[in-house]
Amino acid sequence: MAEWTECMNFGITIARQASKVILEAFRAKKDVMLKSSPADLVTETDQRVEKMLISRIRERYPTHKFIGEESVAAGEKLELTDSPTWIIDPIDGTVNFVHRFPFVAISIAFAVNKQTEFGIVYSCVEDKMYRAQRGGGAFVNDVPLHTSGQEDITKSLVVTEIGAERDCLALCTMTTNIMNLLAIPIQGIRAVGTAAVDMVLVATGGADAYYHIGMHCWDIAASALIVTEAGGVVLDTDGSEFDMMSRKVIAASSMPVAKRIAQVVRAFPCTRDDEDPARVNNGGHCISSGL
Amino acid sequence: MDDPWMECMDHCIAVTKEAGKMIREALQKDISIMQKSSPVDLVTETDQKVEALIISSIKKKYPTHSFIGEESVAAGAPSILTDSPTWIIDPIDGTTNFVHRFPFVSVSIGFTVNKEIEFGVVYSCIEEKMYTARKGKGAFCNGVPIKVSGQEDITKSMVLTEMGFKSDLQHFRTMMANMESILTIPVHGIRAPGSAAVNMCLVACGAADAYYHIGIHCWDMAGGAAIIREAGGVIMDITGGPFDLMSRRLVTASSKAIAEHIAQKIQPFPCGRDDTED
């Protein structure tokens, strides 16, 4: 819809502004805090960038709502209503950011009536601006994107993440999933450390599928639209309809590849992002064994 | 005093740049794929063309030098390392990435004399990052000096490795168990970019703190080994013993403390050697 194009262009502008803060901090020494586990990191830059994005959007669109990773971590309610809502991850790939591993993205999605109208993923170290508007195709630096179209799982390169969970059930499930996929066989498994960039790599055709359990809506809302607008599919890991609050996703070049992955991959239990509005000070980590 | 191998290194950099250009051009076209030892061990015509380009260019200038090249060995050439000046070449490290246009693809060359690595060149050609190191003269990326992170605390480290199918179930399980052992130390994270040579350079420039792998080849490691050492990092066998270029396995890290910690955690599984018949 044309009315959301102006919002998207504004989103792109502020993403570029925010990237300047991120890139300056990328080179500097960083103080690191832990969230839900010793591998779930946050920095002052995450918090500063999110505040900056939200305040600029609020100035321009005072009635719009927000779901932001650091705001939720600080205790704000996570609720997706029908209102125009910006879903923000100020730094997707905080561990990469801390280590200067070159995949760090700002992810901004915009939903109205709970439907994603546009998605922006700015991989700022690479200076690659990925965007898609519903019905308008997907682009990187204004060049159109298409998934690989691969339908044969045995010719597929699959991206996933090792994730921040360190509990037994999550780890065992994660490694079993990888082993079962490699045994199909597929052509390889890759992991670059940010859900948003992993998924847009599927949109570029550089990978044929991505799956993960345990990330959050702010990690995938934008890139899910970018994948579908590039001709790909997104599903839940059990093969059912994609639900951005479920903390599970398969994004693939084609339905046959997505369905094949859904047959193999098992999820470990995860608290939904919209399940506990009064969540306190953690990102809502996944439930471990012993329940 | 003149450096006898500097001229070789300059020639190496020049031919590597040409090879990188050939690879980037091939990425614009259709890529037809052949399989080597298994459905996941891929090779393309570009691998073979690039290796032929490199070897013929070096042979013209240095006719007495020896070669160990991935595609030549696949075609039956020996892979024994002698004292002769020897070029150890992987024309495309990350062939699977190349086939898929996944962004980490490199040309890797290590040069040995008396079995010592004198210099290494790794060209991550999609990113256009040329990593170089001459023994005793430091490591560089596009001419800018690089250094490892210096991280000594394993619980603050980011570790690279690769995961591939193994037909032996025990080896396959051990590979995954190793990854779980490292994760539960805990470390900050594990990444798998898909090219051994690029992984070594990512450790060398401080973007990651360690890389371990069982099952690669000397041509994957020779170039990167020089670069890691000259960037101040360490490289050793996965048992904690000295690095052995023909052993098909390694741990490299920003510090001895991290390398040894990883070596303690990893269980080996048999992977053959490059200098014996499989």
C-alpha cells in the first residue's frame, strides 16, 4: 500500500542513521552484559540504538506502537495489536558485534492488523540494505532479489544458528537436527550468527533454507517478508503456517525444501513471544529439560 | 640481506589476484558441478581451471619447484611434502559456497621450503580481501596489518568450525559431541562460514578467537597457518601437540590458553593423513 511506502522510506533513513552509531562502536572496546544466558549478550549500543530508533519514529508517527528487543528486556509489554506497530531489533548479531565478526544487522518490520507490511534488514558492516514491501518484491541495495528456486533437498545449502541456549535439551535437539539434516544428505550447513542475515541469504539465493528454534519476533519479522517477496516460503518448523510469535521458523527457496526440513527438524519447547505479557528482564529463554 | 622468497611471494599474490578474478567471473555464469568422493564433495570446472592457471604460471617462472594442488592430487598426483620449494594450493576453498554463491570463497596458497611454511596467501575473493604473511614479517589484509584478538578467556570467545556428513556414524557423533563440549564450556558462540582458509583469516584478524577442524587437507591449511602465526596467534594439533600440516586436523586460536582448552575438550576421530594412501 502506498501509504506505508513513506513509512518504509523513513525506516530506511533511520536505519542508516543508526548504522553510523553501530559502526563506530564496532571498532571500539565494548562492555558486555548478559541477558538470559552466558551467550545471550547485550551492550550499551543495543540499548542506545533502539532508543534512538524509537524516539525518531515516535516524533514522526506519534500514534504508532513498538515491539523492541531491549524495551521488552527492560520489562515492556510485548503485544502485537492491530495498530501500526514497528518491530525492532537494534542489533541482530550482538555476539558478532562484540567480536567484530562482520555480520551485524538492524532489523525493522512494520505490521498493521497483525500483517507485516514492510521489512528492512540493514547488514551494516557489509553496507547491504535489504528491503521488501508486501506485494512489491524484495531488493538489496535496490537490486531485485530471488531465492534459488531449489526444490531438491539433496542439492541444498542450509543455514542455521547454534543459538544462545546452553541447556541440555536445547543443545541436544539442536545437534540432532543438524545431524539428521546432514544425513539426508544436504550439501552443507552454515551459520553466520544473525537470524536476520541468515534469512536474507535465502532471499538472495546464496543459501536454500534457514531454520531455527529459539529466536524472537524482532529477529525474523522483517526478513520473513523479504524471503516471501523474493519468491521463497516461510513455515513453522512443524510444517504449519508461519507465526512470528512462535519462536520457530523455516525459510526456504521452495515449498518442497521447506516441507522436507519440517519432516526432519524437531523443536524444543519455547515460551511464545506473546505468551507472558508480564515477563521480567529476560528475553524469554527456552525451557530446558526437567519440566 | 635479500629475502630469497619475497619475489616468489610477489608472484604468488599476482597470480592469486588473477585467480580471484576468474572465480568472480565464473560466479556470474551457470556452474556445472561434479562430485568427487561423495555427493557432498563437490568440484567444478572452475576449480580445475584455476589450479591449472596457478600451476602453469608458477612453473613458467620456477620450473624446479614442486606442487601439491587439490585438483592435481584428486587426479592422481602425489601429495608427499619434500624439502623442495613447494607450492601447496587450494584453487577454490569453499567449493560448496562457490556453487551456491554463499559469500565465503577463497584461493589459498602456502609455500614451504625444507617443510617450513615461508609465506601464505589467502584471497577471499568475493569480499576482495587479500590476506598475506611472510615468515617474520607480520600478517596483512589488503596491506593493513592484522592481529589476533589476544583473547585468553575461553568463556568470552567465539569459535569457528565446520560440520559435514561423515559416513562413519561414530565419527559423525564425535564431531557433533565435540561441538556440544565446546558450547557448554560455555563459549559465546560457534560460527560455520564454510571455508577453512577464510576461517583461519577470521581468527588472524581478530573477528573470531579460535577455529578447529578435523578432516581438512594441507592445501586448506598451509596459507592460513602462516597468516595466523604472523598475526600473533597459535596453531597446534587437536591433541595439543605440535601442528602437523599433513595430519588433516588443527586448532588455531588467539592465544595458547584458548587453543589448549579447546584441544583438551575435543575428542579425535580418524581422518587419515595427506601423505599416506587412504
